[in-house]
Amino acid sequence: MKLRILAVLAAAALIAAGLFVYTDKPLAPGVTLTTLQGERIDTAALRGKVVLINFWATTCTTCIAEMPMLIETHKKFAARGLETVAVAMDYDPEDQVRAYAERNALPFRVALDADGAVARGFEGVRLTPTTFLIDRRGHIVHKYLGAPDFDALHALLEKLVEEPA
């Protein structure tokens, strides 16, 4: 009987520890993104997908340098549930963003943060590039300041795309 009680308590402790470790990750903010095509995307509607939100600007040399790797990452994981959204900063002119997206055939959605509300929602982003990786449950798993280590990002994505929602 004591052994059974100890087993139940141990199982409960493991479950509680797992929940504690998991829930210490903040939820992604509830913001609405507006794409170049005028599509409105509420971040809550992205639950169930792994999401990579990249804040960038056409005037940011690091952003432009990392864009081919973002494209590669998107192409590698999109069929397995990755949603990628590149959010142009409020100071980036729409015509420049649109021209860059078209010229480089960006395969993911590009959003304009015309009033800065999306950046404010994501911890007040001001530096580019800043990228947030969000799991299927809507928790921010990692925040990258500057270009990510793409090998490490891909390893993390391999795990996240396999996790159930």
C-alpha cells in the first residue's frame, strides 16, 4: 500500500514538474498581423502550428544577409507545420518591403507593422533582426536577437514539428 501511494505521489510530482517547466514559457502575444496582400492574421489563429516570426527591415544588412537562410528554413519545415511570417518594421516603407519580397520571391507571408503595434506586442522589438520561435501551443520557445545559429534552430524545429499540438 505504501509503495502504491509513493508511486502515485511520484507520478503526480513528475506531471507537476513537467507542467511547471512547460508553462514557464510565455505565451505569444495576441496581435493581428496584416500582410502585403491585406490578409489579417491573428496570432491566436496560428495555434497548432510551429511559428517563426521574424522582425526585419530592408535597410538592415544582417536581416538581408539572413533572408536566404530563412527561406531555406521555411521550405524545409513548412510541409511539417511551420508557419513563417516576416514582419517589416514600422519605419520600413511599404513600397521597399513589397519590392524586396517580390524581387526575392519570399515563399512565406510578409506583414507590415505600420503602426508598430506588433513589435510592441512582442516585447517592444526595436532591433532587427529579432526572431521569435513559437510552439504549437502558442508559447515562445526562443527569442533570437540577431541572426540565429541556423543549425541549432533547425535542430530545435525538428523537435517542435514532431510535438503534438
